[in-house]
Amino acid sequence: MESAPEKVKLLLGVLALQCCLAGFHIVSRAALNMGISKIVFTIYRNCIALALLVPFAYFLEKKNRPPLTFSLLAQLFFLAFCGITCNQGFYLLGLHYLSPTYASAIQNTVPAITFALAASLRLEQVNINKRYGMAKVIGTVTPVLKKYPARLSMLALTLAFGLVQFLAIAAFWENDIGKWRLHSGEELFTILYAGLVASGVALSLQIWCIDRGGALFTAIFQPVQTVMVAIMAAVILGDLLYTGGIIGAVLIVIGLYLVLWGKNEEKKSNSNQPDLSRHLLSEESSRPATVTSECP
């Protein structure tokens, strides 16, 4: 049972995490408004994040770092392609045409997409006969977190592979040297924030919050980020809030909470099954044994 001070620390940590990520949406949009290349922005961001992460990964995970195999490297390369290259690339591409508020709100649909893919691959069971099963179908499920004994090392390798992939893309798309130069302190600030805060501080906070409170507790506060982004975008960037967008964001948040509730109910149901089995077995063993004679 966690003490009250620990719960307060966890709550403050989750709120700080959402604040950091909300600021990232704003500075990313500001960077695009200033004309920074999308590819250059991601490369500089990942360079800063990698430089920040490598020392911690090297010194803190010396003993529990698993050996690298070809299969593991291939998986990390593919993970970098999906989680770094495609994720960051398409995020900035979408942010170029949409508002930061919409970009933040759409992140609440990640559990839905995850569950749909997991269900189609039969990695997630759907039981619509139970309440939590129906809730998961309606709102879908929390993203599955893979356990890894050296998470910082895994993240560093993933960032490195993603950086290599972006550099390969830049070799074809960003040949103009002028696009790689920073022309103002505001441009430098956006890149430093993205690298240090979004990929450094926020990442550390996320790992800490999940370790202390669990993925479910951390995901519950995701809509707080959307509210922060909406307020910051209106004040800093002058974005307008439309009724349709607000209604859509509310529906997405409702779907997210249905998902989290369904996953929590499923977890409770699964945890109760072993207790029920033990109870039935204990009752069976406590009954007096009866001997029947089959002699004529």
C-alpha cells in the first residue's frame, strides 16, 4: 500500500509528464511555423536525445544489458522504423496541416488501433459476453508494454537506428545546406526542448510513472495533455477552438476511458480466477473420502 506522500509524488509526476508532452506539441508547431525542415528537426532532436541517453544507458545498465544478436538488432531496426521514423515523420507531416490540439487528441486513439491490430492477429481476446469485453470493443485496449531488462539501452539503440534511417532519408530530400542552419534562438529552443524535454525528461518521467503507478494509471491522465494543448495553442499560437473539434475530442476521451475501464475489469477477472480455483480445490480436499465396494 502506497503512502500519501508517494501518491502525491506519483500524481505530480504524471501531471509533469503530460505538461512536458503538451509543450512538445506547441514547440513542434512553432518550429514548423518558423520554417524548420521536418527532417532536420527530427534529426537534431534525436541527436540531442541520443547524446543524453547513451551515458545513462551505458553506466546504469552494464550488468543487466543482454548480448546483442542479429535477431534482436533486426527487431530493434524495425521498431525504430515504426516507432521513430514513421511515428515522428508522419506526426510532423500531420501537424503541418492540423492543429496541435487535434494532434494531441488523436493520440487517445492509439489504444484503439493497438487493440484492433492485436485482435486481428489473435494476440488479444475479445469476449463480448462480458461487460469489459464489450467496453474493449467499443473503446479498445491499452497499448501493450514489452518488458526488456535494459530499457535505456533498448531505447538508445532504437534512437540510433531511427537516426540512421532519417539520415538516409535526408541524403535524398535535404541536400540544401541552408536548411540545416539555425537562424534564431527560437529555432534552437524548439530543437533543444524536443530533444531534452520531450525525449529526455518526459521519457524518464514516463518510465518512472509506469513503474510506480502502472500503465493504466499513466494512461488515464492522457486527456489532461489534450486540455493543456488546447489552452496553450489558443494562448500562444492563437488557434481557434471549434465546436465540432471539441465534441470529437470528448468522444475520443470517452472511448479511451471505456478502454481503460474494460482492461481494468479484465485484469480483475483474471486475477480472481486463480483464487476461485484454489477455493474449490481446498473445499474438495476437505471433504471426507468415501469408499464404495463393487463386490457382488
